[in-house]
Amino acid sequence: MATKAISFHSYKGGTGKTSIAANLAAIYARLGHRVCLLDYDFRAPSLSVLFKPNPKFWLNDYLNGRCEVEEALVDVGKGLGLEGAIFAGFADPSTRAIRDMMTKDRAWEMGALHRTLSAKRAIQRSLGADYLIFDTSPGIHYSSVNALASSDAIALVMKGDDFDMEGTKEMVRGIYDVLGRKAGIIMNKIPMGFVEGGGIVKGVEEELNIPVLGVIPCYCELMAIGGRSIYALDRPDHPFSKALEDLSKRIAGM
Ligand SMILES: Nc1ncnc2c1ncn2[C@@H]1O[C@H](COP(=O)(O)OP(=O)(O)OP(=O)(O)O)[C@@H](O)[C@H]1O
Ligand SMILES: [Mg+2]
């Protein structure tokens, strides 16, 4: 199977992109797939908090032309009892690296787009990955747009309040429609009372003209363990893990 590249993106921060991307990577790997998970949130790297890697190179090094992408990947699935595998590439969380990535010029960003597209080909060729998952930073920063442009599909993660909606609408018109990628919405952290009835789904689909792939309720306990645990592996019977299992099928079919 050709590598399917999916970006998890949003307009506003904190919608659940990193949690959903990491859990889906684990779900696909548990099913026996080979997954590559890349932290493209160079402004606020998060996956290194979850996996505590000790990488020889960061993705920053790859984008700066200092290594091959394979050298920036760490096998983080080892010991997790997975049938498949997860190889992850990490954004450098040091202040120096974050500041460096914030001050790149347009020419550098164009080069980074080429390197991201090459990374996708290399990950297909040398890892034989079934899925390439980009965890992006919210909004329209270049690094996120580079990930979106290198993906086959975009999963837009949103909480569905009105603050989120206006900016999201503009971003969908200005970026997603221009790139012409398949897109689907994941509504996350939705108060339990709003989940039933389906009214919230219809409203969002009409506003954005993108199908809703799933609605995930807000579970307070998740806020407390954010960044510490992959729920789908540690608590597979939790409703959050079950919701993501359902979602994994719909995303695979995008
Ligand atoms: N369905 C949910 N219910 C409750 N809390 C959730 C849910 N999904 C994610 N969270 C929590 O919300 C917080 C933010 O999640 P996460 O870091 O995944 O969001 P993000 O979109 O990646 O944020 P950022 O834009 O800053 O990268 C975390 O504490 C996470 O555990
Ligand atoms: Mg994140």
C-alpha cells in the first residue's frame, strides 16, 4: 500500500491534535501497520514530552539539510506490544531551536516544503510506512502549511465554539480549498450534552462544507494525563480510546 499521509491541524490551539495524532498512530500500529509520526509543531513541540526520545537528529536538522530524514526517526513503538511499528521524528523543544524556526524567511520555507515532500517519498521507500501522520501547529504558519501540502488528507480538529468557527472558515477557504486536499472534521472536547442529537454536526458541516468524521466528548480526566499516556494503549476500554478506534476506520477510508 502507498503511504497515506494525514495532517492533524486546527485554527486554534489546544483542540486535541497531538493527543489524537499520537493515539491514532498507536491504534494503526496495534493493527499491524507501519506508522511514521512527525512532530511538525516547531513552535510548541509536544511529541517529545510524550515519548521522551533521545534522537540523534531532530526534524529541525533534517529541514536545515544536516541529515537524512531516516536519521531523525526513532523507533518509539518498541516494547509497547504492537504488531506493527511507530517511527517518530521530533521537533527540537529547545528555546534556541524554537526561536530559530520562527525567524526563517520565505526562501527557507520553500526549501522546507521540498524537503517535506522528499521526506514523504523516503518514508515510503525505506520504511514502507502505511501511514505518515503529521502533528501540526495551529493556524497558518508555514510549517503547518508545508505539512498540509505534503498530505493526502487533512483532519481538522475543532472544538466547535464560535471563536473557532470564523477563523476556521477563513482558513479552509484560504488554504484547504487552494491546496485541494480531502478534508474531514474531528469535533473534540464536545460537552456531553451537545453530542447527542447530531445538531452540532449538521451546523458545522453546513458552515465549512466538510464532512464530520467523528464527535469526541470532553473527558475531564484526559486533561490531567495530557502528554503522559497514550490512552488507546494504556486504557483501551476508555470511551476516548473507543471513539478513536471508530475514527481510525473513517480516516483510513478518506
Ligand atoms: N476529548 C478530550 N477531552 C478532554 N480533554 C482532552 C480531549 N482531547 C484532548 N484533551 C486534552 O486537551 C489538552 C490539549 O490537547 P493537545 O495537546 O492534544 O491539543 P493540541 O491541539 O495538540 O494543542 P496545541 O495546539 O497546543 O498543539 C491535553 O491536556 C489533552 O489531554
Ligand atoms: Mg499539539
